[in-house]
Amino acid sequence: MLHRAIIIFLIINNLQVQAQDVAKDSCRRLEAEDFYIRMHSCPYPLVLDIRSYREFRRERLPGAILVESRAELEKMSDSLDRDQPLFLYCENDNRSQVACRMLCGMEFRNVYDLRGGLEAWRLNPYPLDRKKIRKKPPH
């Protein structure tokens, strides 16, 4: 009986480890160059800016959509395809890492996080949209 319990425990533990590996595989942290290449190799990338409106209005990646809060991300995720490539960034990658883990936990399979955030992006010759945004759009 004890032998059977040990085998069941090992099987369950193995399944949990495999599920964690899938979540890790679906959430990739990329250096700026790889992030840029991967983003531009996707036909319809969705770029999510995980910063505050104040930060977003100064500069952002071209075509980025602002997602200021966990609630906004949860609401948005309800309408997204789980296979849609999602490219996340924030100022230094702290907030985007949290958002990536959240999305991977929701079984999104193609989530990319910009390692080092915009701080790393600015060190490269990649484009930034610096067009001023004056008013916050209503939700």
C-alpha cells in the first residue's frame, strides 16, 4: 500500500513539474535585439506597455497598448486568443515580469518579456514613439 502511495505521489509531482515547465516555456524573457526581431517577425504582434499613463504618454514602443493595472490585463485577456503573440515591457522589466507570469498562468502560450525594459531598449537603435499624448482616453 505504501509503495502504491509513493508511486502516485511521484506521478502527481512529475505532472506538476511538467506543468511548470510548460508555463516557463510559454513565457520568454528576451534581450532587446531578440525582442525586436521576434516582434517584427510576427504578422500581428500585440505589444503591451505595463507602465503608468504618465510614463506611456512620454514615450512608448510603436503601436503599444497601455495596460496600467492587473484588472485591465485580466479584462483584456478574456478577449484574446491564447496563441496570440504578446510582447510585454515596462520601464525596467519588474512590472512586465509579473504580468508575464500572470498571463502564462492563464495559459497564454506566446508571451515575451523585454529583459531590462525600456531602459535596455533605449541602449539600441530601435524606434520609440515620442509623439505627445495630451489626454488620457476614457475607459
